[in-house]
Amino acid sequence: MQTLFKSIVGSNAYGTNIATSDIDMMSIFKYPLHNYLRYSFQDTIVKSKGDEVDFEIGRFLHLLGKSNPTVFQLLWTPERCILETSEAFEKLREIRHQFLSKACRVPFIGYAKQQLAKAQTANRRAEWEKKDMQRLNPLDFCWVILDEKMIHSTQKQGVISLSEYLNIKGLAQTEVVLTKLQHTKEGHQLFRQENPRGITVDDSNNLRVSETPIGVLPIATVLYNLDGYSHHCKEYHDYLKAKETRNKQRYIDNGEKTYDVKNLMHTVRLVNMAEEIATKGEVYIDRTGIDADYLKAIRQGQVDLHQIFLEIEEKVKRIDILFDNSHLPDQITVDIEALIVEMRS
């Protein structure tokens, strides 16, 4: 595997880094010819918890042909950030302006909107900072359909959790079994019977189902919300991941919602870069002397949220007009497939 290009990317390239910023890197590589002939290769490699991403040259060029903002930066990487390069990749950087077109509008603005959406959904992640999320088990998503007698005795309508039902009846998991209820997706019948292994399965979303006991009547009908439990498991996994990588400095509160200021900063940066592409036909990765100070002020929560949202909204509307009137071609004229063959050979 041959490295064609490697550079520092992200906030250290943008000039928006702070003391706690990670050093992110991105590489472009190619395989020996025999890997391509056997179609035996991986086109994207993520290393070091996402701090380094490597793209195979074909994958890189396909993304470049779609004006992907993530890979676009490599053609305009500041010299101070280049760690390794090659003659082949430098030739690519020499024709970088041929990859600029009006087609940049959709991916750049689309990616900016994704960053804005992430910033606006930070409220849940910030709430995780304030309280511990508890891991539930499948029994918490099992519901017993109450008969008339149980409705009267519990003063509840419809259903109660299986855990509550077992507590009312004074039963443990090891004293009951579940059987599948025919013609239902996740319906079960509950029987009183010795069951040393219980009705839940360790490290599984499934319940332990037994054969229907002979000569024994069910004591309850149970509905299992498997989709709900699966969703909870994903939420809990996201919670643990967020808790492990959390950075409280990224969140600011406007009194109603909490926002991720790093994502807000990237939204403004991408919108500004899209405007520059449309009007100047240039990509300025290093924001030093352009808007780096303003972007860092956003990241540090020093800019009014209302002002940021108004700025983004107004610029997105204006960018459509700017691209319509831009001197850029409608689409790139570079033959991506031919370029891939040339770069791989």
C-alpha cells in the first residue's frame, strides 16, 4: 500500500483549533495492481477512534467528483499541514480548480445543514451530562394484558409491566415460563412452572421461550415490545459513547435548548466557504485572516445564538442566487473514471 498524500485536517488546518483540539489526519493511498485485479481491497480505513481517515485513491476521486466537502479540503490543504505527498498527487492538486463547479452548492449547503441539525439535537446529549441513563432489560418492555379481576385489584387500565405483575403475584423469573402465542409477532403466554434459567437471555434482545406445558393453563398474556427494547439498547450505547467522549465545553444553553457550538461553528464555516466558491472560484481551508476569530468566538459561546441562526438563514438564501450567477461551469469536465485508472496504474 503506497501513501500518495497525508495531511493534518480539521480545526488545526482551519486555524480554529483550541488547546483541547485533537490532531485529525487524512491520507490518500493506492494498492499494488494485483489487489485491483482481484478486487481485493478496502476503500476507507478509519484509525485511532476516528482521528485519522484514509481513502483509497479511487474512493477519494469518486467523492471529489461529487464535490464532497470532507475530501475537497485535501486539494487546498495549507502547506504547513502537509505531512507527506507524491508527484502523482501534486499533479492532481495542480488541476484542482477543474473540480469546482456549480454542483458544489448542493453538497456544501447540504453538509452545512447536517452540521446545523447536529447542533440543534445536542439537547439530548447535554441532558446525558446531567443524569445517568439506566440500562433496562427485556422485562421492562414486556406488558401483561390485565383481565377484569386484575384491573379491579390494581386500579389500572389495560396493561402493566411484567416486572410489576410478577411482584404482585409474588413470583420470580425462575418460577414462570413463556411460550409463543400463535398468530402474533411478539405475543406470549405466561405459565407458572419451575424455570431455573429464567425468561431473559443474557446479552440478547430475545426472551427465553419454552414448550407449552402439558395440562397447565396460562396465567397471563404477555406482549413484548422488542422494537422498543432494541431502540433503548441503541440509545444506551449512544449514551455510553457520548459519556466516554463528552466535552462539556461544546455545549451552550439559550434558556430553552442546548446547542453544540462546535457544530454551529462548522455550519458557518461551510456556508462561508460555499459563498467563496460561488463568487471567487476558490477554496480557502485556512480561515486565518478571513473568519477564524469569529468562528472561534462561536465555538467559545461568545456569539449570540439568534445572530448565528439569522446569519446562516440569510446566507443560504443568498448562496442559491450566487451559484446561479456564478462563472463556474454547471458540472466538472474531469473524466473521473479515466483519472482513477491513471492514478492506480
